[in-house]
Amino acid sequence: MRRLIDGNESENAVAYCRSKKAFLTPKLIKLHKCLQIQCTGLMKLDCKYWERRQKRKDAKKRKKNDS
């Protein structure tokens, strides 16, 4: 179990916030807009979430270019 930025604990953490010294789940990353603001304190953990996210982004980009 890892302590999350909102004070809860979870095994579903995919990133670590160096500024808040806590872990984040995909929902918390979206809620705190860490990727949108390109937070420099965000450290991605080695997990399948980032691979799946990149595949979705690539597929979306291909679909846009095909249209």
C-alpha cells in the first residue's frame, strides 16, 4: 500500500509527486491536472498504465491523420 496525495492508501499508484511527497493514481493525476500543466515534480512509476496510455494516444493520432 502506498500513501496517496489525498491521504488515502492504494496499490494502484502510477506516479509519485516529488513536491507533495505522495503517490498518485490515474484518477488523481487527472483531477490534479499534473500532465496538463506538465508538472516537473511528477515521476512516472514503472507500470503498464503508461504503456497503455501511450498506445491510446498513438491510436488517436493515427485515426486523426487517416481522416
